[in-house]
Amino acid sequence: MRTSIATVSLSGSLTEKLTAAARAGFDGVEIFENDLLASPLTPEEIRARCADLGLGIDLYQPMRDIEAVPEDEFARNLRRARHKFELMRRLGADTVLVCSSVSPHAVDDDALAAEQLSRLAGLAQESGIRVAYEALAWGRHVSTYDHAWRIVEAAGHPALGTCLDSFHILSRGSDPKGIEDIPGEKIFFLQLADAPLLAMDVLQWSRHYRCFPGQGGFDIAGLVRHVLRTGYDGPLSLEVFNDVFRQAEAGPTAVDARRSLLVLQETVGRAALPEPVVPTGVAFAELVTPDAEPLTALLGALGFTRTARHRGKPVALWEQGDARILVNTGPAVRRDGTQLAAIGLESPDPAAAARRAEALLAPVLPRRRAPGDAPLDAVAAPDGTELFFCATGRPGLPDWRADFEDTDPAPVPATVRCIDHLALVQPWHHFDEAALFHRGVLGLHAQESVDVADPYGLLRSRAVTNTDGSVRIALTVGPAPTDDTVHAQHIALATDDVVASARRFRDAGGGGGLLPVPANYYDDLAARFEFADGELETYRDLGILYDRDAHGVFRHCYTRTVGRVFFELVQRDDGYRGYGAPNAPVRLAAQHAVRALTGG
């Protein structure tokens, strides 16, 4: 199917928007009137620019407050329409969007609305233009798609059809099944937008919080299936009003938008993409650092041992149980502190995973590789983290560990089993994109977004995970994006005995000790839960936090931060599924306090 995007969905000048849409692979655009009015290009030049880029102009929008008005006002509306139709002729656009009226002069008279829309369509037809009538969710008298369709049907003009908009339909709770009663040839256009489920005024919801399909809470795929059953064969077009997108760079936003439509088309059976290859575990986490000493001291105190080093690069492998950390001190490392740069994901079929990623506009990253290096493919997540597709220790497939030579370490008893989860801080404008990327490209399940109270605002978090929880990634965005010490990435390490692991870390003196937790927290725990004799005192002594959900118990504690990374020791019992979110405000406040005392 053709794909299109409204220029209002992207930031920048009209020229920048058109270029971004074309590079992302869209077939066409909706020209938003304000973008044209602000452009120094003539309509003919815009038409030529679109043609050069391979873009069709699928819609010109919007025309407002046209129908069901007194005759003298409608005469003025027709005069306005003549100018718009002439402009559209010069532009090369053949369909115009007419929104249901919000004018205080509009009357509640469907027969008058149908008659005036029919006259408008007659004028449009003389210029080779079709009129797509859309019900705004906040329309004065027409606010539902079925009402708009009844008016179009009553008008009975061949140049008049309806435009369906997923936001206007689903935000009102309308049943989209009735779409199937509309003949496909009378659906002139389909606009798509998702949105988080919010309890607020629908106009403000629409103007500020729309997002691309798959990033919100609406059943966009279900609505599209109803539309396709009518025989509709027009484009799938995105019309998204969003404060973040309007400020973010147009190019990446357009790629995110196009990816959302590819995933949507796959979901409704209209795109043949490579099958998702869901990762089955975490092979490694790679930390880059300009100064390895504080990090290696921290890893040693956590019980890790340096087991190998890369044959041709300044990268060391640290292991404990099945948890593997790579420490990269290469010359290309940024000098602003330790950070999580890459994640190795165990994949049942690394090559197929890479093909899936490329099909969803995440091309394999170029990589400097010596002749004997394992041929690992990696793609970049929206935040820049490199994701490697790995097959560790599987016969017949390249093993990344073959690039390393052993350093013959002395064995150390392991208390850490594996990497439980990773927390990645997202740039503020990539949060929704990141959730869609991990769901669409990697096949992970995205959980509901949660808000966590930080002393200086709210932190949003959304976890993505595979079915058995062997891959868990928490995506977060904080209120202070430049505060890298507190809103840092972290690696959570799974242990069967968090008390023993915490004691060993404390006794080793690594990283300045565990993060201190205020006594008030434990006083509150005593009021909320019952503990065995001495249990709460042990948690208080070690700085261990505690949570329960319907499935089990969670105990966890944190190291101090090194650069932009800290570690968490976690013990999940009886099938606990969460991440200790109720304790996050305490952790964040403690990290702020440590930073204030130490200055870093």
C-alpha cells in the first residue's frame, strides 16, 4: 500500500520535511496549509520538488468551518474554496480535507450540511478535485465518523467522500466496526495516529499527544482491518500532532514514522517482512571508559574476574556466572565518562535478525573488523546503543568469544548468575521511538509506561522483554536530560542471595560502597510488611530495598555511579515480574544526595 505523511508531523521548513519524508521511503505527503503559506517556494516549485523526490501530493489540508452555515457565509466560503482549488491545481493535489465545522455560526442541520457540501463538491469537481469530509472529535455538531458518513451519503455527490481519522474515531470510543458499512470507494482518505490513553480534553489530547501507530494505546491495527475490508485502496497516511516531534530532527522522526507503518502493515497482513527473531538472552554488555581503574575496581568488588582480552583491540572481558561485561578503553572512546555503549543479544538466527532490522530501516552498522574477527552484525538503537546479534557457544555459528584470548584467571566463587536487566536512558525525543524499535525490530513485548517521582520532576519508564524474561530492557527518560550522573544507565545483575552478594561487595570496598538508603524508608517498610526476626535490620544495614507484587518478592541494592553507569544486585523470588518501581523515588533521591555531597 502507498504510505504518506502529513507535513505537520515533522519539524523544520517545508523543504526539510519533504526531504525527510522521501529519504525515509514515503510515497507521498499531505501538505499542511501552514507549511505552504510559510514556504518561500511557489506552488509550482513545491510540486516540482515533490516530483524530484519521488513524492506524490496525496492531500491538501485543511479547509475549516465550511458547512451548515447561513447562506451569506456559505457564499464567502465558496469564494475561499475557489482560491484553494486554484492553488491545488498549481500544486498538483487532487484531494482536499474538509473538517466538520467548529464555528459558532454552524447550525445543527444535517440536510443543510449535505446540501452545502454537495455544492462545494460540485465546485471542486470542476477543478478535478475531490472533497474528503472528516468528523473532528470536537466538531460542533458532527463529531463522529458515522455521522459524517450519513451526511456524505445524503449529499450523494461523486466528488464528495469521507476521510477517516483513527484519532478522531478512537479517542471518542466509537466502534470502528461500523466503518465496514461504508463503501470503500467513498472513503477518500485514511489518516492514522496513535495516542497514550489519557483522561483529558480531546482537543488538547489531539494537539499535543498523538504519536505514531504502535507507540500509544489505541488499536490502530484493528481499525485498519475494518477499513481494508471495505475495499479501500488509498494510502495509509500519518497525521500526528506532537510537541516532541515538532522539535526533534525531521530525518529520524520520518524514519520512525515509516517504521511504524511497516510494522502496522505487517500486523494487518499487507507487508511481507522477515519474521521477527526474538533474542533469547544477553550475551554481554559493553562499557566504554576513558579510565578503566574505577570501573575494574567496581567489577572486582562485585565478584567479576577478567577472563580474557581482545586479540586486536583494547577490550577486556570480565565474567561471573553467565554475566559478561566488556570494558573498552580504545582511543575512540568518548572522554565524558564511563557509559554503556553496546549490548550483545543472544539470537536464534543472527543473520535473520539483521535482515529483519534492515527491513525496518535499522541498517547494519559499519564495523572495523580484522581478518580473523568473528562476523558480528550490529544495528543502532534510537539512543545510539549498538545491538549485536550473537550466537555464544553454538556449533556452526560464529562465536564472538573467539576474538578473545584467555588470561587464565584464578577462579572466584560466583554469586551473580546473569544479567537480569539493563536500563537505558533515552534522549527525551526518542522515548516513544525506542519502544516501537525494540518491539518491531527485536520482537520484544512492550509493557505499559509508568511514571516515577524524581525529586526534580517525573521520570518515565517503559520495559520491553521477551516471553521468559531472559531479556529485559527498561527504557527511561528523565526530567533533567543533562543530569547524567543520576539519570544514568545501569546494569542489573541477578543473584540467588542478594544479602550475600551485598556483603561481599561491601567487604571488598568497591566503588565507595553501596548506595545509602535513608532510615525513613525502612521505618515505612516495617509498617507495610512483616519480616522475620532480624531480616529488616539486615536490609537496613546493607541498603537493600524490598518490593512485592502479585507473583513474588524482589530484593535489590545499588552501587555508586561511575561515569554514567551504576550496577544493581537483584534477587527475584517466586516469579516477581517487576523492576522495583515503587523504590525508584528512594533510589533517585539517594543518588541526588550522594552527588550533592561528592560533587559527582
